[in-house]
Amino acid sequence: MTFDHYAGYEELKNCLEETARRYPDLCTLTSIGKTRENRDIFCMTLTDPSSPIPAGDKPAFLIDGNLHSGEVASSMTALYCMEEILRLADEEEFFADLLFDYRILCIPRINADAAEKYLTTPYIFRGSTEPFYPEAPGVKAEDLNGDGEIVSMRIQDPAGRWKVSGLDPRIMERRAPGDLEGPFYTLTCEGLLQGDDPACLTPAPPREDLDPNRQFPFEWKADYPEGERPTSGPEPLHDAEVRCLHDFISGEKNLRFIMNFHTFGGLHISPAAFCPHLTTKDAEIMEELGDAMSQKTGYRSRGIFPEGAKDIAPGSYTPWAYYEKGILGYVTELWDFHRQADPERPEEWSMFFCGSRAQFEREQTSFLRWDDTQNASRGFMPWTPFHHPQLGEVELGGWREKFTKNNPPPHLLRGVCEKGFAAVHCWLRALPRLDLSGLRAEITPADVTFRFFLKNTGYLPTATRQMDALDEAAAGLTVEIGLQGDDDPDTLRIPSLEGYSTVFQAITCQRRQAEDLNGTFALTVRAHGAVLLRRQFRLGPGGEVQMVFE
């Protein structure tokens, strides 16, 4: 994949299948289920089968994208991360070791139906293609001039609320109080009137407007957002794609980490940001990990939501994964369009609303300057006369938002994918990695005691505080030691290991017969079932340890 264009469903499928053929020893391609329109939701598993740890016992890291269907740069970035990990596994010891110890899962396109329509039609989608809502009055978005885009439409109107800005004739600004010097315009989306009121020229909300990232069970709200048309669905997991993702993660007993790609904004958002009441050690870890990603990407990770905000986006994916499963996850909002257009943009300015005249002027002029200089003026369509079949003479123009504001233009896509991989690389280098050292045996006629140092050389702990709290019976680490193939090894329970920490432990095994010392021993360390370390060794005549498999 060249990552200079956006792949449709068939191309993405072919790319995944070809990757699985190129790396048959490292890749397994499966489907986690079907979309509403019966497309596969593909999942690629990357791992090295030569490891002594069976693939299903390894901890897993999930990279996914396109939960929101129009955010197609997220699926390309997930795909890019997959290809980079495979490429680097042939070149760098770190990535080869990573696939030896871990499973990397990649689900590049969750909402495949609407993503396909986003890429192949003029329409913009956020959730699935289900026409959930009844038809509403107003202007229904349509591509009137057949150019493959839906832009804006302005209608000259003495009662209009908009006028051409003196900053640039392409810019429309709101009419000021007492402004009587026209011409003035009504501004709406390109489209056709529907409903019985010919004066209703506001954009009609689409019928397909359910938000898949408000449908997860944790803190789900039926009326979110309050006071508006709710987008969270009639019940949790309403969309087929959301159910498939939920069920897949619930069935993945050893999934530990999630990187969930979205667009846009240039943000790294932790579950602690969605739910600001979190104050445990996990929140500190999330903040530090966000800072590390920010240093690599330039994206923001702090101060994203208003101070003291509560209940940001209830029913969201990564808070559900963390609070109900203990899985540490991050949302990375790719493509910082506002920052690309204005690198010195004040941090306090919102990307979603304009709070002052100064912000309006600087934003509008910087957006157009960026489009003219960095995008060959492809992002903004000049205002062009058009004869509307219902309204008569109008003008069409404005931003082609799909591949300017919402996703990067194709020629900038690869750079955005590289930033996404930089964020993933931070995670991968921070994963818990256990190391065993100083192993020695003290043999008596009745038993043998093994003493050893156990080190976590990674930044992240072997389990989140939340995971330990949710499953107290399995909290901490379980150390097993016994002869290879023994169904009843001796075990030792110890607390979870913090990142960058060492413990010294001893475990005593009863000798049932003299031959017990002659076989191959296996020492295994598990965290909530996932195997983080397995070493095989023999004992020499004096009890010295001879490693069989490092």
C-alpha cells in the first residue's frame, strides 16, 4: 500500500489478504463479524509462532480505526501501523522480540458499510447506514451539480443572516446587528428542499445519524446529547458493528491495550479525560503516556476538555474498555487541520466553535491560505451560479470538507499515518516486558527452592489497577514452576509489578522422587491469565541452572 490515496473496501480486503500471504508465519487474517450490509470486519493478528508461549496465551495490543465511518484516515493509519510493524520485524530486534512475546491485533475498518459510501458517493456519514430517524424538513444534502461533492449553498435574501466578508470574497460572515447594506444571503447545504414548509432552508439532519461511539454499555445514556436529537441509539450495542467489536473484545481474555484511531483534531485522549473523576495510579500512567506520545506527534494530550467537565461522551468505547474490562486504551484524533493551517494558533481556541471576532478572522484567513499554498486550492470551491430546480438562482461553493477538514488530502495522508505510528511506537516501547535473572536452585532431600529476580523492564505495569480491582481473585502475578508438561506445577502469587521495577522471589517445590531433578523445568509468569514470561531450564549436578530456551 502506498498510502497516497484512500482504499475502498475491496482494496483494503485485497491488501490484508496479500499481507497474510506475504507473511504466512506472522499473520492470521480473520473476521470479527459482519456489518449491517454483510461486509466482513477484518482483524489481522501479528505474532511469532516460534515462541514457547502459545499465541492465545500472549497479551494482546489492539490497533483499530473507522469506528466513525467518515474518519477514513483512521483506517489507513491502522493499516500503516500493521505494515510498519511487519516491515520492522525483519530489520529491528525490538519488533522481532515484540511479536515473540505479544499479539498485535489490527482492525482497520470497523464501520465498513458507511465508510464505503463515504468514499464512493458525495454523502458524509458518521455511523452506520441504517436510516434510523424519520425524514425531517429542511434542505436534504444532495450533489446538485454532479461534481461528486456536497458543499454549501447561498441564496440571496434581504432577510438573510449572512454576507460576504471584507476579509476575502470567499468567506461568509454573520450579519451584524443593524447592518442594512447588503447583499445578504441565507446559507445552507447544497441540496433539495423536503417537507411542506418552503421557507425552511436549514439543513435537514440525516436519517443515518446514530453515533457508534455512544453505544457502549458503560454510562450509556438514551437521551444523549440532552436537549438535542439523541444519537446514542435506542439501547446499548444497537449497531451491528458496535456489537461485533464489543463481543470480540469481551471474548479476548488477554487483550490489554487499545489504540483507537479517529479524526480529526490532533489529540491523544485517555479514558481519564472522558471521565475526569479517575484519580488512581492508572490516571497518572495515562497522563505520562499521553505526554510521551505528544512529544513524538505534536498532538495535545492535556487540557482537551473544559475544566471540571463531567460525562463527556457517555457510552464511549475506550472508557467502557477501561472501566468494565480494565483495558488501558487511548483515542488518537489524527489530522490537526487547524494547527496545520495556523501553527501558532492559541491553545484555548476551540476547534468546534468560534468565540471571538479575532478567532473568526484568523481562522478563516489561515484556512484559505493553507488551502491555496498547501493544497493547490482544491479544498475550497469558489462560489458559482447554479439554477436550483426549486429555488431558482443560487450559488454553490464553500469547503469540500471530506478531505480537507475531516481527513487529510491524499498527498498528506502518509505523513498523518506516520504520526499515528509514532504514537503506537510509544505504546509498544512502554509495554510491560518481564525479565528473569539470578535464577538459582537450592536442593535438599525433601524439596528444591528456586530463587530469582523478576524485573519489569517496561514502563507500563503488568496489570492496571482497574483490572486488578475488577478481578481480585486473579489480581497480581502468578508464578508457576514445575517439570515441563506437569499439569500441577507449584505456584506463587505476588502483587502486580509496576513499570521499571524489580522483585526478588523464592518458590519451593516438593520433590516426589529423585528423577524430579532430571527433566526440563518450565517457569511461567501470568497476569490475569496472559503469559508474560516463560523460561525453560535444566539443573546441573550442583544445582546450577542451565537455560534451555531464553
